[in-house]
Amino acid sequence: MLNHITLMGRLTHDVELRSTASGVSVASFSLAVDRDIANKQTGERDTDFIDIVAWRGTAEFAAKHFRKGSMMAVSGRLQLRDWTDKDGIKRRS
């Protein structure tokens, strides 16, 4: 099986860099990615906002070199997570 994704878009906010309890670097950020095909009703391209998590050296590199509005290309794998919020509602991210 193959699970590979490549995205290119602009950062919606500065990269948030933090560390796990064991000292591993983790970065969180969001990319605004335009769709290839224009919306039939408006004639404009819709935009998807994709949450990204980067680990270790990649996380540190992203935090050091990119800021809100920067164009960024990301290559990795897609992973979904199911969870239940504090109100008992099942969510997916």
C-alpha cells in the first residue's frame, strides 16, 4: 500500500515548536492550499486549510526558516486520528 502526500501552500500562522517530555522536537502549523480547479459557481479557486505536524529535525528546520505567509512544500504521509471531545462527541482530525 502507498500513503504519500505532497502539498504546497502558504503558512497561515507562524510554526509552533515544542518538545515532548523526552525532548523530541514537534512543530505544528497549517497550510492554505488552493485547489487546482475553480469553483463552478464563483469562478474562483477554493482553499483547503491543512493541519501539519513535523517531527525532530524537520520540525526545527520549519520553525527556523518559515513564517506566516511563507510558501512551503511538504511531503509526507496522511494520518487521521479519531478522538472524543470533553462533551462526548466523536471527532476526527
